[in-house]
Amino acid sequence: MSYIKAKFQDTNKVLQVEGVWERDVSRGELLVVQSEKGEEVVKVLGTSKEPSSYKAIFLRKAKREDIQRMEENEEKAKEAMEVCKKKIIEHGLDMKLIKTYIPLDKSKIFFYYTSDHRVDFRNLVKDLAKVFKKRIEMRQVGVRDAVQMLGWVGACGDMPCCIRFQEEFQSVSLRDIEEQNLPLSPQKFTGPCGRLMCCLVFERENYLIKSILPEAGSELCYQGKVYKVLQVDPLRWKISLASEDSKREIDLQSILPEGYDRALKHCQACGGCCKKALVENEALAGVEQ
């Protein structure tokens, strides 16, 4: 089964469009959908075998008047943003407004903001409702969501993955850096959002073989001799060993037990549950970024 994927105009998040056949829409086409925010214009990305967390109901293909109304709403949203910024200062609120959005049906005005703590914006909402005569909805987003919404340039020189194709944010920790034999310098692997780069997650499967091999620093017996494991390099399919009088590098295949591929498939399916507790403990200790 294939799902039609599109992208929201306000958050750049990927959604699943329901109620329309794949053959009736094409990539890059604009559609009008009904979401929990109201009527919105979304852009078709294509199809996927994986479902999305966000869903919307297809209403119609965007007409010229829909696109014109969307553009008018974008201009009004910019004006509303300036008004809201002034009101935030007047109320002395510790929050950073990052985006204002008015859906196609103009039923509400959405104000997206970031803050390090919970903000009491009740009086702000009352003031904004008096000015715009519409329902006001304030939405606090995280720093990763903010980058996804506003756009940025990553360390690779391209747009971050969260803007180009990523659908869900996954937890990234120092464990990912360690597993991939990278230097434990979080600053080198920090994205524009100030968190560890999401692309570290995409490499996990390449290093999954380490989950069934001895860890660095442990000992193993190979060809009748005891060696200390220096490093496992899954990309080169090598393991570095050291004894009292020598060092050597051998193929992983030569030490892996028979049927290891079945164990590896299990690790892939469970998502590394054997290491889950360790990652959670690191997160509680403030290691998770």
C-alpha cells in the first residue's frame, strides 16, 4: 500500500493525504486539505510505503483563487507577527516568536514560538483576539522544530535533513558518536538547532554489527591467542586487535559465529533494546542532546 505524502506550508512537516487516489495527483502539485488547523494548502512530495503521524483529508486541487488567498494570508501573517512581537514586549514575556500562520479558511491565527520554560500568555491572547477578531492559538515548539520551520544551512553545506525529507525526530545521544568511532566532541556534531545532528541516526544500521561483537577494551581468543579489542570498524568490515607483543587487523567474518546474520536481524528489528537502558541513563544524566 502506498501513501500520498505532502508538506505543510507552516511547519515543513510531512503529512499523509487521505481521500484521494495516487493516480489523481502528481509531485509538486498543490492540494487543499482539511487538517486539525483548518483548510490548508499543502505541496505533494510523492508516495511512500510508510504511513505518517500527521494526516489530512483531501478536499480539492488548489485553484487560482486558493493560491491567491494563501498568498494574501501570508502577507497578513507577516503583519500579525509584527503586532504580536510588540505585544510580547508590552507584556514582558520571555518567548521568541518565530512564525505566524493563517490557514486558508482564516478560522484562526497561529503563533509559533520558542521558550526555555512555560509561558503564561493568557493576557497576550486576549489582546491579540481583540485586535484581529479571530481565534488565537499559541504553539510552543522545540529548537529542532524551529529550524525545520525557518530553514537553515547545515554543516554539510546543504539544507538540514529535517527540512528536506525527515518525517520524525529521533533521539540522538553521545552513544551514537561513540558507536560510529567518532571523536567524543559534541561541538563537532552539533546541528544549527544546537542539538546533535540527526544524520547520526541514519548511520546506526551500518554499525549494528557492533552490538553482537566484544566492545573495545575487552579480550577475546583468536587462533589460540588472547587479544585485546582495540576497535571495530564496520564500514571496512575489520576489527583491530592487540596482544602483548603485536597488533593485527582481521576481517570481522573470521570471528563472527555461525548464524550471526539472524542475530543481526533481531537487533535491527528490536532497535537495539539491549542498549536502551544505557541510552536512557545517559539521557537522565544530561548527556542526551
